Amino acid sequence: MNWAQYQADLMRIWPEIILTVTVLLALTVDLLLRGRDTQVTGWITLLGIGFVLYYVCKDYALADGTRVFGLLVIDQFAMFFKLLLAGGLFVVLLLSVLFRGLERDGVGEYYCVISAAVLGAFFLVSTDHLLMMFLALETMSISSYVLAGFLKREKRGAEAAMKYLVFGVLSSGTMLYGFSLLYGYSGSLHLPAIGEAIHQHLLVADGQGLGTEGIGVAVALMMVLAGFGYKIAAFPFHFWSPDVYEGAPTPVTTFLAVVSKAASFGMLLRFFGSVLVVDGEITPVLGQLVALLAALSMTFGNIAAMLQENSKRLLAYSSVAHSGYLLMGVAAMLTPGGSENSQLNGGQAVAFYLAAYAIMNLGAFGVVLYLSNRFGVESIDQYKGLGWKAPIAGATMTVFLLSLTGIPPTVGFIGKWYLFLPVIDKGMIWLAVIAGINSMISLFYYFRIIKAMFLKPEEEAIPSPRLGAHALGIVTLLAFLGLLTIYFGLSFGSLSELILEI
């Protein structure tokens, strides 16, 4: 590679370069301040992420599929997920700056670690190279393990981080072994070349499945799917999520539920979209298995959420259920058949729902953080009457929960509608019926929170001090996210057009 080409490639990854500088700057500032003022480190990191968002938006229309350093692909798919990840991180950082727990413990290096996690996520959604994919995934994962146990005085946080680490290493090893098998069968680390090898050489003559020599490929793909299942917290690979969501600081829980999940689904779509969909032809290996995982995830997640009393554990099992909804779109993407007139294909439906899920889940966890900051509560039973004492938090929480259920006129309804369309188009009516039933089940436990907040008198609410700057900042953010939830539910055309380009 000559110097001119090297410079041209560097210009294509300005967001990653700025994010790297932000990571180093956050670490340096924290060392100079010796952890005495985490607010300064937080605001500097927020400024850096603001520049990242600017360059992602600036370069969005220029993404034309150019390869960078032979490892990255700068296309509309990558830019959409970078926009989603950077926007999610920006909101999480705002919540982090306003979260009293981090301020009290004086852990300024937190901002360095969480930015490093998103740096790994940026590379993760941009690469089509197995080695780069694994390195980016581990960058994000190791940072997430550290974040989960950041509050060192919290025993439950340390326990959750250890569980997350142990099971994460196991899932990464499983995925890596699957990668090695795919490399052995195809002789390449690039996803398109692996897809060509599977499609041309390992299919049986009638094109309906893998032949005898392709059984190893099927095993490899299932091992990779198991690794992905852990990262997205899908059943039966979800067992780490309730403990980690409950034990981690609330901003970290928000990051894992939104930003990390979005990055993992971006990786999943990139991988299977390249390996099992070649020139529009689908290799029918995993479609039905993914559909089964979707049905099990949404059913288990919703039933388990009904039994929870802690709001963060409830939202953890809700996240498992939403992984199931998202896997519906992946199943449609990997299943042959259907018409060509579907409004969005399975992958695009997943991308739309991820954007919707990010808005409503950032808001829901923001309300949990606000109530924890102001009232010191996390249990649903302790929420009684708080809707009257904190009306903006109560009203926005109602909007977010209605959206998570999929009730119009919220963006969650549009997102689920777009997921149902390709599933029905591919003839998986049974999966659509299960998803519909699960949406009705979710209404029960989401409305437990609304019931506690509004159907109890204000006199029963826990007393609280006056609103401070922290609380006012979170309330403003919640109101903005609530408006976005309604706005994109009523005017979703611009978001749909953005999705259609990827």
C-alpha cells in the first residue's frame, strides 16, 4: 500500500480516529485530575462523542462500500449502525454524568472504558473479516466486563461481572472455534469468500441444503450462532443478563441493553447476510433454527419478566424477549421464498426495530435511573404513587412502556409491524402468532409499573428532596426521548427511508 492510499483510507475512518483520541484524552485527563472530578472527564468525553456524531452524519451519504485497509467496509449499513451506536453512547454518557453513584465513587476511567467499548463496536459493524470481527468483539466485550463491576463497593456488581466474564469467555471460545472451522472449509477469512465457498461447493445438487461434506459447515454455523446468541442475550444463552443488569450501575445496564445489543445485532446481520445470502440466493441452513430461537426467547423472556419485582431485572428479561422479536427479522432474512414486494426485508426490519428499541429503552432505563437518584428505589413495589410526585418521569415511562409493548401511536408499534411483514411474507404464520401473543403477555408486566406509579395515591409515595441539577437534566432528557418515541410513531417515513438505503 502506497502513502497516498494509506492517507485515503485514514480519511474514511475519521469517526474511529476521533473516538480513539477521545479514549486517550479521557484517560489522560483522569490521570491528571487523579479521579477527583469525574464530571470534567465526562463532559470531555461527551464533547468527543459529539464530534464523532458530526463526522458520522457528514460522511453518511459518502459511504459507497469502499474497502479500507482490506479489513473494513464503509457502506450505508456500517454508517447506520455507527449513527445508532454513537447516538446511544451520547445518551448513556449524559445519564452517566448525571448518575450520582459514579460521581460518589470517583471513577473517571469509566469514561475511557465505555468509549473503548464503542470503538470496538464501530469496527465490529464495519468489518467483513473474521479476524477483525473477533478482535473488535473482544475489545467491546472485555470493556463491558470491566464496566459491569465498576462500582467496587457493590458486592452484587462484582458477582455479576464475574459471571459475565466466565460465560463470556466460554461463548467467545465457542464462536472462535466456529470461525476456525469456516476458515478451514473455505480457505478465506473474508465473509463474502466464505459465503461463495458454502454456496458453490458445499450445497447438495438440488440446492435445498448442505450435503454430507457440509455437515461440518452446519456445525460451525451453529457454534457461531451460539456465540451471537450470548452477545444478544437470546434464550437459552441469556442466563448472564438478569444478574448483570441488576448488579451493574444503571448507566452501564443501559449501555449493555441498548448499545452493546445493537452492535451485536449489527455483527450478526453482517455475518449471516454475507455468508448465507449470496447474490440474493439464500442458503437454507439456519432459518428455521433462528425462528425457533426467536419464539423461545420472546416466550421465556416475557414469562420470566412477569415474576420480577426489581425494575432492572424486569427490563433484563424484557430485553431477552425483544431479542426474540429481533430474531424474527433474522429468521425471515435467512428463509427462502416470499414475494419481492415486501416493504422491508428481514434485515432492514431488524435495523428499524433496533432504532426504535434504542429510543424507548434508553428512556425506560433513564426513568429507572432518575427514580433511583431522587428516591433511592428500584423495586416496583416502591414505585407506588411516584407518578404523581414525579409527573414527567411517570408520563414518559408510560410512553416508553406502551412503545415496548407495541401499542400505537408509538415507534414500538411501527417497529413490530415492520418485523411482522417479512415473517408473514415468508410463510412463518406460526411465528407471527406467537409474537402477537407475547406482545399481549408483555402488556401485563409493563402495566404493573404504570399501575404502581399512578393507581396509588401520592401520599403513599416515598418522600424526596427538592429537584437538583442532576434531576432536572435527566427530566429534560426523558421528555426529549418521550417526544421522539411519539414523533417516530406518527411520522416514521424519514426513518424508513434511511433504513431502505442499507
